[in-house]
Amino acid sequence: MLAVVVVLSTLHLGVRIAQEIWKPPRFLIAVQGLLEIFGYFLLVLIGVKLLETLMAHIKKDVIHVSVVLEVVLIAMAASQLILKHGTIDADGVGE
């Protein structure tokens, strides 16, 4: 089920990027759009890393601490980006 969620999330991310690119002015993504895309990309990356960890656990019955730490760091970055993207104005400068 996790693999299905990762695939569907990746497709949704691709659609979201295409929508942002197609908005006027075309091929220029606003700062808010970029922050949303990067936040969603990090969430997809977390799903991929979790899937990698799960597959390693199934195959070798081992949990790699380095992969778990990667997931934690990516999750922290994603939460900061998602929670704080509302404080960035159109010029890309924080309030």
C-alpha cells in the first residue's frame, strides 16, 4: 500500500508542477508555488525513504539507522518548509 501511495503522490506532484508552470505568467513559478512544490516533493521523498526502509527490513530483517535519520531530517525540513511558507512574501523575503 505504501508503494501505491508513493506512486500516486509522485503523479500528483507532477500534475502540481505542470499546473504551476502553466499558470500565467507561463513557465515562471511564483515563490509560494515553489515552496508548496518543494514541500510536497519532500513529502514524496519521505515516502520513498520509508519504502526503502521497509523493503530493507523485509529482506534482511534489519533497520538501518542512517536511513531512519535521513527520513527524520527530511521530515524536519519538510515541516519547516510547509509550516513557514506562509511567512514568505512575493519577493521571497521573510516577514
